[in-house]
Amino acid sequence: MSDIRTLRNYINGEFVDAQDGRTLPVVDPTTGEAYASSPLSGAADVDAAMAAAADAFPAWRDSTPSTRQTLLLKIADAVEARADELVEAECRNTGKPRPVTRDEEVVPMVDQIRFFAGAARMLEGRSAGEYAEGLTSIIRREPIGVCAQVAPWNYPMMTAVWKFAPAVAAGNTVVLKPSDTTPASTVLLAEIVGGVVKELGLPAGILNVICGDRETGQLMVEHPVPALAAITGSVRAGIQVAGSAAKDVKRVHLELGGKAPVVVFDDLDSAALERAVDSITVAGFFNAGQDCTAATRVLVHESAHDEFVALLAKAAADTRTGGIDEDGVLFGPLNNVNQLAQVSGFVDRLPAHAKVEAGGHRVGDKGYFYAPTVVSGLRQDDEIVQNEVFGPVITVQSFADEDQAVEWANGVEFALASSVWTKDHARAMRMSKRLDFGCVWINTHMILVAEMPHGGYKKSGYGKDLSAYGFEDYTRIKHVMTSL
């Protein structure tokens, strides 16, 4: 056990163990073996973290936008400087390929922190005006208070940034909990942020990180101190958070599951269809399909169906999964043994009319690797079409016309992201209006930028990450009226 790393909570600027000494094993998904332990935080730990955040809030609330910007810009510089350590922690967390983690996560994270550093100086209300005789009204945008935030295991490091950066930029303080399977990179982020906070002489409790399980998260959400609870996670978790927060009318920010339709029309020539398949392959299998926006539910026009399926099956067969340092690998393992069982179960339970065109099996007997999989012949009411697999599985359905494509695309409980593939501009504009999803990409899929919002409708939740809209979610509005 001597080589097992010990992770600790970060509360009020100090690393501490859980007060009752409980721990959880942290498993490397490439081997299935524990490589670290993390605190299993209980009520006393949550109390301590909330007290630290509450103590820090008045001074941080009253700080100037330039002070908040300075903090975030210095955090971005520190993250950039310690990129190698963050990549190592995240690869151990998740088993993701090292180059992909650096280029597709650390680089955007730095950009996103810098975006919110800029947003910190754009916190404003409407101009003053007279809306009743002899009275002037102004609108103040203010920080909400302490924010309880829960991050998922599919993008633990990046989602931590999506959570704490806008909250801190707006003048809030934070208690953040990573997933129990992926705490390492978030604990390292806490160290990096804490170092900058100390360097600038700011309140130590601006960002606190506590590790734990589902019960720890529930304790955070039900705690009387936070004014807002934010979670990225499953629909089940989101429903529980909303229910818990309702007990004292907390504000809630939910980014939950997805089942993104990828609608491919028959006006693409062979070259355009091949380009679409290449893009959809990456967008479907990236991060082992463990992405709520993943391109895993393809609807293709019946006249292009056979050609598309043949191309996609070949692309899947040519796509590799493997370890963090293997060459030519697009994605690593599924995150945990339960997720491997979930993905395998969907494929094992396929109806007789479905056909596995590629993959459909575990890779190796060590770790949680699953082959890039394509399934055709599916119907709208099939389990694998209606529910989120969250694995490297792309389903294909055939549609007859635009109306049917819209009906089937919208015919699920999720409404986060979608894409349309066509050369017809008018059709693309019609589809972008008719698709009931928080994002519609046209001839691309799964591209995110800091300036644009990320969030959905229906069971995909509410509230936005990224962008000025995500920033505003961490503020409250106050009307001030004065007599002239």
C-alpha cells in the first residue's frame, strides 16, 4: 500500500483529511486497480468548507472587478505553467490519451479562465432611468453568495473550471466537489488556485474543494449556507439536487444528460459524406463517447443510409482505443466498472432487428476499454435510441423526409445538443429552428468556445455554462429606486 497516493480536502487554504478519517479508493481505469485514496467527507467536513466560504464571501463580494480579473488571470497563467502536472493527474483520473488531454482540455481551460477574467469587468445593470414621475431606477447585478458545485467524472478538470471560474468572477465563493472516481485533478486545481489566492493576499476560502460520494454532494446541496447549487451530472442526480434544493428554495443550475441527434441529409455528395463521417466518428467516439453532446444518435436519409453506414463502420474499425501513451489512440477506457457494465448492457440487450456493424465488445481483460461500436437497423422506441449510453456507441436510424427527421430527433427526453449535415442553407436554417435543443451545429459537431453558451432544455437541465449567459447565472438582480 506504500505506493497509494493520498489526496486531501482543501478547506480555507489548507489541505486536510476528512474529520472522521474515512477514505475512498481511487481507481485507475486503464488497470482497474486503486492508485490513490481520497477523503470521504461527511457533515463536519461540509460544515467546515461552507463556513470558510461564508467567511470569505463578504470581502470577496466587495472586491473590485479588477481584483477578480487579476485573480483569474493569474490562475490561468498558473494553470498554463503547471500543465504537465494537470495532464498527468487527469490522465490518471480518466485514462485519457495524454496529447488529447493537453490539447483538448488544458488549452481550452486556460482560455475559458481568461474569458471569465474579462467577464469579471463586465458585470453591469441597465442604465438609470425614470419610469415613474420623480423617481429614478437603477439595476444592480450582485453575486449570489456561497455556491455549492458538483462536477462529473467525464471531464473532471475542465468542468471544475466551468463551475468555479464564472462563480468567482461574479464575486461568489465556492465549495466544489469532484466525482468520487476522479478527484485528483480537482485537488491539484485547488492547490494552484490556493497558491494564487495566498500570493494576492485574498480571503483563503474563495475556493474550497471537498472529496466524497453522492451523500457528500447531498449534504452540500441541503446545507443552509449555499445560495445556489450547481451540478453537471446524470438526470437522476439532477432530479435529486433539484428536490434537495427545493427544501429551502435554493437556486439551481443543472447541466445533465444528452442524446444528441445527428441529422444527415441526402444532398451531400460522396466527398461531403466522407467528410461528415470523419467528423461524426470523432464527435461520437471522443472521450469514449462519455460526453453529453457526443454524436451518438445518427439519423440519415434513407437514400444515403447504406453508403453512410458502410463508411461509418469502416471508420469505427479504424479507430483505436488504448492507454494514455499509446500512439494513434483517439480515446481511452470508460471511467469505471459500473460504466463498462452499463455500456455492455445496452449492446447485450439489443433487439433482434438491430445489427452491430462494428465493435460491440470489450477490449482486453484489463481496465475498462470498449471497442468503437456502430449499430444500425434501430427503431425510434428502442432502448438504445431513447436512453443515454454514455459510451463509444453510435446508433443509426433511417428517415424518409425532413418532417420525420425532426419528429425523431426531438422524440427523446433530452435536449442539449444536435447537428444538421446538409448543403441546403434554407434547410439548415429550418432545422436549426425546429430542433428542440440548446445547441444546433451545422456541418460540424461538438465544437465549444468560451464565448458561446452550453446548456439544454427538458431533462438536459437548465442554466448555461460558458459565455456571458453562464456568467449571469451566478448573479442576482436588485432594483434600486430613489426619489428625486
